[in-house]
Amino acid sequence: MIEPHAPAPPRSQEPWSAPGGPDGPARLPVRPGTGRFLVLAGVFVCAACGLVYELELVALASYLMGDSVTQASVVLSVMVFAMGIGSLAAKRLRRLAAAGFGAVEATLALVGGCSAMALYAVFAWTGDWGGIWANGPRCLLVACSLAVGLLIGAEVPLLMELIQRIRRQDAGGAVADLFAADYVGALVGGLAFPFLLLPFLGQLTGALLTGAVNTVVGGALVLGLFRRDLTRRARWLLLIGNGLVLAVLASAAVLVDDFERAARQAMYGEDVRVALQTGVKEVVLAGGTDGRPLDIYFDGRLRVSGRDELRFHEALVHPAMTGPHARVLILGGGDGLAVREVLRHSGVDRVDVVELDAEVVRLARTDPALSALNEHAFGDPRVRVTTADAFGWLRGATPAAYDVVVSDLPDPGITASTKLYSQEFYGLARRVLAPGGRLVVHAGPVASDRRVYWTVEATVRAAGLRTAPYGTAGRYAGSAAGPGRTPPERARAPRDWGFVLAGRTDPRPRLDPDGPRPGALTEASLAAGERATRRTRIGGLPASTLVHPRY
């Protein structure tokens, strides 16, 4: 049971409560049953908003700083810790439960609603400054998680006090009712974020709208249901405070498009032509007109640089095409650039492309600069595109169906790509190789990420394939601006790409003497890249698996 309150102090010592408010039952404008229902409905909505704030921070931090496991762990652990501190701190506000809850909800709506925009701004405008600013986004992420957790934790003791003042019941029953509404609200918020807010409104507008809903519900609950327990001064302060929060959120929502454009220019430069959220990732195309090279960014990472993409794709494709190559499978490669290199070889009968993001393929077909760069590869009748996850698609693929498998996938250090660099994945790729077939894997940079590169090579060998490592110099596909994306040690390292050529028999990186002459790759540079890569070998590394990722 809730302990009985001590006698109320004089009104002069309780400036936020009306006479008699903190001691006796609440003086409601509705029947107690209706009031109790309204409080539980408010708990439901506020819980949904609170979980949206959590998911928003996790999603945006994963996008901006990479490594979704680390970002989710930081946000959730800090937030849960802060919730406990907030619950303890709220004990001091129980005598002012109505006013305290109103102030907490207004503050939570402001902090939670603006947190995504603030995090994005700090990343965009300070991410490449270095020095003390290099960790600015991480510090702000922890600060936002801490603040949101403190405020969410403060809700429960205050709501417990309010619901008990409507109608006294045993503490266990009150807690059960309160937590039931809280957990169901969290379920709704958790489902609304990925299926409604993110696809239809985006991260920034979704957070702002959530803050507005939080403000309206919290303010209406206190000012509508418990207004008789507040002094006139408290009512006016809460009314003005909630109005200001709504004004800030509404102004931010009106300016959010201009803000996003300015932030993108700060990260990618002023020649951004296309920026869209596909549902799988954010895709940005910069340049490609007026003689400027085309740069393609996926989730803030420079995926393709028009300055030297030719060196990358020639090194990726041509050594694997030496030998039978009538049937080719490309995993990833939705930009069409690997397809372009494959089609330069005579004797290609069919090219299957398995790309998760259909929007990238659409851009590769329709964007003038990108379609010109890939030489309209997707218009070739030999090319067939399947929109699917490469891992799942391989599980149902026909065994021994392909002479060449090209794995043109994101960097193995990205958490979302880990399963595509696992022993299980390469085992599936081995199964679809025809006798004498070859698999080539983009394995990340060698010089700056030796352990990651050689872990990929060890993982391919663990899948039952023999390997030939090689590399080539080039521009590392790092981030546009950022902290956590391209560490200082990586930025100073030689820029290069590493590849692993594999097959059931010992493969040898070389060029097909009867094939097309690459524009940048030569037998000499390929041999030099093989020798330089072998000198960096790290032996004894364990393979990466689905249940024990090593990247």
C-alpha cells in the first residue's frame, strides 16, 4: 500500500497545488471510473511516445555512426539506468504529482521530439572537425538517452500517485493496471515506428510528431482532469509551457526539409542531386553533371566514387571472369557497375543480379549520370534482377548453376552486412558454383583493416573453398563526414581495396588473355596487388559465423 501522506504544509509552501489537493482524493470534473480510464489512456499514449524516442535514437545513431549493436546497447543501457534514477528522483514530486507530471511530459516531449534533429545537426556540422568535436555525436547520444530515460522513469511514481488519488486500491492492483497500459502502449509505439512513422514521415518528422502527441496528451490529462488540484499560477505556467513546446516542435516540422538539405550539403557538398530514403537505406547521389564525377553514398558511406570506381570494379570482376563465365551471379551490385564489367566479356549468356534495394536498381536504370556510368547495363536482355536478400535467395538457389559468383556487398565491418560475410553464407555460395566455378568477394581495405580482411579470407576457406587474396590501390569507401565512420587511423592509412578470389581448386588472379582489355587493371598491377596483399597476412584467425561474428 502507498504510505499515508504527512499533513499538508500551508499553501504558501505548496505553490503548485490548490488547497487540499495533495492530501485528499482528487477533485475530478468526471466520475472516478472515467477519470481512471483517462489516466490509463494517457499512460498508454505516453508509453508509446517514450518507446518511439528510444527507437528513434537507436535507428539514427546506427545510421550516422554505424555498428547498430553498439549504438543500441549504448542507448538502451543508458536509458534503462536513467529510468531508475528518474523514478527515485520523482519521489520528491509525489506531493505535487499533477504539476510534476505535466512538467515532466512537456520536457520529455521537447527533448525526445528534438533529439533526432539535434543528433543529426551535430553529426553534420561537427563530424569532420576532429579534436574534441570528433566525439560530439556520441556524447549527445548519451546525453539524450540519459535525459529521456530520466523523464520516462519519473512518469511511473507520479502516475501511481495520481491513479491512487482517484480511487484507492491495493498497491499491487494499481501497479498491474499501470504497467499493463504502459506495456501495451510500448507495443503500439514499437510497431508504429518501423511501419508508420519511419516510412511515411521519416526519422526527423516522425520524432517531432511524436513529441507533439506527447505534449497534447500530457497537458490535456493534467490541465483537463486534475486542473482543480493546481493553483492558478501552476495552470498558467503549464499551459504556457506546453504551448511553447508545441510552437518549437511545429516550427521545427515546418523547417525540417530545409534543415535536411542544409545538413546533407554540410556532409556531402553542395552538388547533391538525389537524396532519398528507400526503406532499406538512405541513398545520396552527388555530382555527375557539368563534368563533375558522380559519388554514391549509402547511409552516409561513400559507396562509389566516380573518380576511381573503374579501378574497383575492374579488380572485382575481371580476375573472376578468367575461365568459364557463361552464367554469372552478382550478389548486390544494384548500381549496375559490376554488371557493366561482366558484360564486356564475350560468351556471357546470363547475368542474375540479386539486390535487396529495388530503389537503387531503379536509379541505376533511370538516373542520367548513373545509367551513363553503368553504360545502361540493366537494359541488356541477358540481365535479370531479383529483389531479395542475398542470404535468403542463395538458400533456394539451384546448385551448381553459376560459373562465376561476384559478391559486391557493403563493407564487412557494417553490422547489417555481417551475415553476408559469414561461413554459412560462403557455404551457400559454394553450393551454387559449377565445377571449376569461381567466387570473388569484396573484403574491405587491406592496409587499414588487416584483421577484418584476413578474417574474411579465413571464413571463405572455412566454407571449403581455396583462396587467392589480392588487392588494388584506390579511394577507400569511407564516410562523408563522420565520427565512427572513418576513424583517424583509417583516414591516414593508404587507401586500397581488398578482394578474395576463391574456388574448389586453387584459383589464380589473372586476366583472361582472350577477354577485354581493362582501362586501369593490368597483369603487372594485379600481380603486384597480390604480392602486397599476401605480405600483410595474419594467420590463425577464426572464421566468422552467424552466431559468432568476428568483424
